[in-house]
Amino acid sequence: MGHTGTDTDVVIAGAGPTGLMLACELRLAGANVIVVERLAQRSGESRAGGIHSRTLEVLDQRGVLERFLAEGEPQPVGHFSGLYLDFDESESRHPYPLMILQSAIERLLEEWALELGVRVRRACEVNGIRQDETGVTVETCGAQEAPTALRARYLVGCDGGRSTVRKLAGIAFPGTEATMTALIGDVELPDLPEDYVWVRRTAGGDYSAIAFEPGWHRVITSEFDRVADREESVTFEGLRDSLIRVAGTDFGMRNPRWISRFNDAARQADRYRKGRVLLAGDAAHIHFPAGGQGLNMGVQDAVNLGWKLGSVVRGPAPESLLDTYHAERHPVGERVLHNTRAQSALVRPGPQTDALREIFGSLMVFDEVNQYLRHLLTALDIRYPLDGDHPLTGRRVPDADLKASDGASRVHELLHAARPVLLDLSGGTRAAALAAGWADRVDVVEARGEDERWIVPALGEIPAPAAVLIRPDGHVAWAGAAGTVPDAPALRAALDTWFGPAHAG
């Protein structure tokens, strides 16, 4: 077996959205990265169809959002199990989901990754791993090359719900079994009525048809209490037969471009890290794809993990920082699995579910209910379990308007370099001086805030802080209240915890 050199910090298995986003984050942190992908080329399959608010903000934080906006279309509505949600434009600059196919997302992320110097090795499959005290050996094979052993300090499995990395690492994947089967395909539907509403429930299940581009529709059929064998082939005829069963017609279906299958099985890795092996995206969690949360959660996993892993492999953060990845992201995964199980139950056919949906829908007219469900999908309200009394601590920092010393006009522009930022909005606190020992790794920015109050999802309006320490993922590590003297021990503790010990002198 051939061997590579030892200059690789991280091997990532899987070149989907999660793996590519993680690769970009690691490169921004200065890490050397190789992405290995089983497929010889991008599949071109449409798969996921949108990006939610928090993921749009993440891309904005890195300065690449315009690439995605240019190819997508904002949608003024969202839904929870097919029941429409209202969005609050005050909560984010990007309050609406962006309709954009996964194939385009992967292409744009790979283009960015290559610009940053990420190495992508295709037709290369992981088939063995060996960990030791200094690194991990990743055994790979491919149809066009001899078996190779890659040596790296860490391996991250972003290789999907049937993750080889997860299985080789011996990480358990508990959860609930499937109770239904859904088929999905991109096809032509020449006989679909012009007044068709995107989803309909019937006695046999439900079906939807969404026009992603002229002449083509994304068709999804769901049949409950019918679970397909994992080895059962997925065919155009099977999709046609399923649509006839639930809709009574195939609407003239023809010319399939892509056919796939999914179900409502919900599983989550019992740990996101085992030694030098970590998991992200579908390798760490699978669920019913209600509300389009899967791709978004995977990208957000990557942004949480990337700066931490980069800081560990390039210094000066301790390896224990990686344990916060599981502590912060595992509960988020649990929340998504919980709400998608509920959404799966709400689309079951039958008069009992019909009654439940009617009552559930009537509750959604209340702002508090609509807001709660909206936040489940957008992830704007996520608060990580960080130490600190300020209401911003652990939450994503709002993209408030400001006039900064570095020319930035809003908060998220400060994060383009994926570095920590200590933002001083007081016009004279001691925050910058207190952070002097971290000047090599934390950017200190003085600014004048344009708003006296910030809008924070789940909290509403709060007074703008005097200073705020922002992690590279956009979450607040520490904040000082307006009109107060910065709590020096608390700020230094946050700097030390998240960005390593201060330099002496």
C-alpha cells in the first residue's frame, strides 16, 4: 500500500455540502486539508432544495453569500409539515429561505474550496482507519489508483447517513426505525394543472410537485406503513406507480433526470467525536427531511467544528476544545430529530391526523407559536451552553449596523476572515487592553453602533452591548452590558477558554 506524506492536518471523507464547508473553514484557519470522495465526479442530483436563514448568515459571514443569491430565489413562505409559517424580517437580513438546489450548492462550495487551496481527491473511498497518539491513518482505495494510506492528525466523517467512517470508528447510531417510504424525482409533468398547490394529502399518503426550473418539477410521494427494503431498486416506474396510488394519476410524468428514496428513520451518533475521528452532517444524524433542515444543520455543524479543529491543529488551542463540538451540536441534532418526527406524524393520512392538523394550524395564527416553529427551522434562536450572564452569551450575534474602524458597516462583515473578533462599541472601555495577550489571534475592532437596541430571536429587543467577543462561527463568547466596566476576569476567562492561553508579556 502506498503512503502519502505527513503534512496533512485533516482528512475529510465526503465532498457534499458539509464536507466542503468544513474544508473551507479549516483552510481559513490555516489547516492543510484533503477531501476524499467516493464518487468520481459531482452527481449533479438536485437533492436538497433550499438554504435557511442561519445558513445564509453563515455564508454572509464568510463573504460568499452573493454567489448563492445569484443562483437562488428567495421564497416568502416556509412551512412546518406543510402548514405555512410567517417570517419576521426584523430577525435577520435574510429572513426567507433561498430556493437553490443542492447540486448548485455543492458546485459553488467546491469552487470556493479550490480557491482556498483545498485538495479534493475523487473516486477515493475510505476502507480502513487506525488511530494512535499522534494521528490517524486513513486507508483508501479507488477504481483508478492503488490503495493508499493517508496520514493526518484528524479524520472527519462527512460521508452521509451510511457513513463508513462512523462504522469503522465504532460509533453507535441509535434511533427510531422507518414507518413510511417516500420517493423523489425530477421529472416533466405536462398534465399537471396550472392551479396546482404544491402539496396535497390523500387517503393513501401525500404528494407534492415543485417547479424548480421551467419545464421540470420535483415530485415527492409519501406512503405510510410501507417500508421499502434498503436493497430494493429505485426506478422511474416505481415513482410513477406511487404517484398513481396516492394521486390517482401520473400527470403525464416523463423524462426523469433523477430518482431517489428516503424515509422517516431518525438516528443520531451517540458521540460526535471518538479520539481523532469526528462526525458531521448526515454521518452524525439522519431524519425525515421535513422543513429542509438536513443540509443546513450539516453546514452549521461544519462551521462550529471548523474553527475549533483548525485552532487545535495549528495552535494554540488545547485538544479539549474539540469536546465542545459534541456538547454544542449534539443537542441541536436532537432538537431537529424531535421536530422532524413530529412533522412526520402530522402528514400521516387519516381523519385523526386531519383533525390534529386543523387544530395545530389554528394555533399557528398566534405569534408565539409561529415564532417557536419558525425558529425550529431557521436555527436563529440556537444558544450554546456557554458561561456568562449576558443574554447574548452563546447566541449568534445579530448583524447590527455599525461604523467600524476597519471600514465594516455591519457586524457579520467582521467575520469574513473566520477569526475571533472583540468588538468594542463603547467608545472607550478597557476591553482592547484586556485582550492584549491574545492580539495575535483575536481581532480587536472599535466601532460606533447605529442602533441602541439589538433584535435577538427568542428574546426580542435588548440594549446593545458595550463590547462583545465573537467566535469565528458568529456565536458570542462574552458580552459586556452598556454603561458598565468590562468584567476583566470574565473576559479573560472567555478568551482563554476559546482561543488558548494569553502570550506572556
